[in-house]
Amino acid sequence: MFLMGQHTHWRMVGMPMTWEMWVGMALIPLGVALSCYGLMPRRPGSLPLAGGLQFHVADGVALNREHWKLVLVLIVTLAIDVMKPATLGFVMPGMSAEYEISRARAGLLALFALTGTTVGSVVWGRVADRFGRRAAILLSALMFIGTAICGAMPSFEWNLAMCFLMGASAGGLLPIAFTLMAETVPAHHRGWLLVLLGGVGTSAGYLLAAGSAAWLEPLFSWRVLWLLGLPTGAVIIFLNRFIPESPRFLAQAGLTEQARAVLARFAGSRTGLEPDDARHPGAPPIDDEAHPVAGARELLRGAHARISSALLVCGTGWGLVNFGFLLWLPSNLQQLGVDASAANALLAKSSLLALPGIALVIWLYHRWSSFKTLVLFIALSTLCLLLFALLAWLDLRSSAATTAATAALLVSVSGVIAMLIPYAAEIYPVQLRGSGSGVVAASSKLGGILAALMALTGFFDHFLISALVLALPMAASAWLLARSGVETRGATLEQIQQKLQG
């Protein structure tokens, strides 16, 4: 159907929905449901007894070929995942022209996508805790392929529905990649590799989206960016053969032999799955991870309640700043005497200055402290917002001050999101790790939804007020996390749980 559009310059608006398309659309959710059933782990009748398995020796090994293979595959997977929502900015101009809709109506596409990512982060977290990390990645790839049909949709409303599903699959894959990485790499290298995964994967995803739009959109219109869901989803499915299931999830599911086999790939001859008996008299207490999957409500109960609250407030505040304040910053900079072209150039220059900030984040997270580095960058984001408020209050039209404030805000905001989900993937136990990472990721998208709704009221037109108001949740999350955060640098996942319980 898409190829028939070559005779109409790839315009398909107003074309009738054929019965083949209706049947195909019905088969997509049916196929996903059947695949979901097929991916359910075949659990034994009872879980293994506590104390039967040890994972701590795998935390002491050096990075080997299996670790680097997993890192590279997850970077490619994450880049494809980030590419999906990143294409929205390149899709909307052509879509608006073809469907002859206003910019405000086209903006519904971003709102539906953000809502989808919010829902997907929560749902996929539960899927990862119940079906497995590898299964959740496979289901995301299948939904990427399914939503590729949007490239042939003749009406705008169907694009909205498919954009929601695309957002749901994209929002779910991001925290799952961090969860799998956290449960597989050695403790000494876990922190910096998680931040590296987020920084490189996100940057590569935006580059893929921009490159695809520049190369393919002039030839095949905006619709081809939707159709890329088919080949990119197929790439993830192919790469999945190089993605092992988490040994901790397998142990939690009662699949001891499978856990032993996977762990042997990463620990080599030091399998670390011997019983905790006299052969290891000095071994620390080890959580055998054989627990039933808990409900997401457990995130706000017990030992994890305070730190979950801090991360959720931080995620929501970050979403408000990133999808609200930064989105409207080019137009608000004009209030400080910066013209439109200079504002774009300023943001481009500041973005380049922000790139070395990821390297600084990785170094501090690995060498200094995990949660203190996160608190530091949250506090820096707060100070940058207050600096913008001060510039607006004093009506200070200084190019140097504006450039410094913009660059500092981009560096600090990029640093916060580079650490937020990786830190969440470290602090939750295995039965809550997928859900915890997903809910924290969802909070950042929830902030984006709130920012979109606030923009409809003209809130971000008031530069001084918006900067002051958005500084509040960031400051609150820094204070909460400074009180409740635990150090994860160099600690095993079991030791982190002992710190929280203590």
C-alpha cells in the first residue's frame, strides 16, 4: 500500500481502509498476545530453598568478552529504542502538511507518545519481573514491528493510536536494559557501565533519528520514519540471541540450572553457584534472590519507601524541566534580548558544551559516589533554574550570563537523567528491580505530560514564575535523596539491600 503512494508523492491521506489492513491490524495484537504467552517462563512447582545460590563471586571477576558483547548489544538496542520517540520531531512537519492540521493539533502526537511511554514503563517493568528481562526486550521489538503499519495510515487519528503503542514499547525497553545490565556486570564496573549505556545509547538514538530523517524523508516522505520500525525491530530480535536472561531472575523463578549456565558464561571457571557451606566459611550473607514477585506498591513501603519517593519526585521534576522549561527556552530567551536565530545557535553551542558533562558524570559516579553525584547534579539543575529566574527578575540582558546559564542547565539536566534510571536499577531487589526502574522512568515521562498540559495554559510564557516553580521539585528531590540515598559504588546488589534494610 505504501509503494502505491509513489504515484501520489507518498500522500495517502483520505485513502480507504481496505479489508487487508483491518485484518492485519487485528492480527498484530493477537500475535503479540500469543508471543507473550510463549515467553512466559516455565517455572517449577516450588522455589529453591534460601542459601542455595551465590552470585557474589561473579562480582569479583574482570570484564570479559561476554560482558563487552552484552554492553555493545544493549547500546545498539537502546539506540534503536531512543530513535523511536526521537523521530516525532521530524515526523510532525510533514504529517501536519499532509493532514492539513494545525501545530496545536499535531502536538497531540507528542502528548500521546509521552502518555504511552509513561504507561509502557510501568507495564514493562511488571512484565520484566514476571516474564524476564530478555522476554520484555523481545516484546518491545515485536511492538516496534507492529507499529510500523502506521506508515500507511490514511487518517491522523490512527497515527495517534499507533503513536501511543509505539511510546509504550519504547518507554518499556529503556529501564529493562538498565535492569539486565545491573544484574549481569561485575559490581566494580556496574555504575560507570550503566551511565555509559545511557549516555552513548541516547546520543546514538538521536543521531539515528536525525540521520534517517535527513537521508530518507526527502525520498519517501515522513511516513518512512514509521516504517523503520520493521527493520529496526527485526535487528533487536536478531541481537536477542546475544542477550542472556538475567541469572538472578532465573534463580528467582526457580530455574536454578539455567541460572548456573548463564552465570558460568560471565564468571568463567568461578561459577559461584556452589552451596554456601564450609567451603566458604568467610562468605558474606547472600540473598539467594528466591522471592516471589512483589507488587509495585511495595516500592513505597518498608525500606524502599523514602528512596522511592525521592526518585519519583526527581523524575517528575526532571520531566517538567526537560519537556517544559527547555522546550520553551528558545522563545523565552528572546525575553532576555536574544533573537530567534541567536537563540538556536546558543542552544546548539550549549549542547556541544554539555557533551563532556557525560564523561564527568561517569567519572564522578564511578570514582566518587553514586548517590552524591546524583544529588550534586540535581542541586546544580535547581541552581540553574534559580539563575534564570534571577536574570529575568533583574532583566539582565547579558549574552555571557545567558550562555553560561543555558550550558550549565543542559549539563546538569543531562547528568540527572544519565544517572536516575541506572541508580534505580541498582537499589531495588530482584523481584522489584524491573518494576522499580520502570516506575522511576515513568515518572520522568509523567513530568513531560504535566509540562504539556501546563503549556496549554501559557504557564511557560512567564519565564520568571516557571523557573521558580520548577526549581521546587528539583530542590525537594535533592533534599530527600541526600537523606535517604545509599552508596552503590563498588557494592554488590546484595550488599546494597543490606544497607537499605539497615
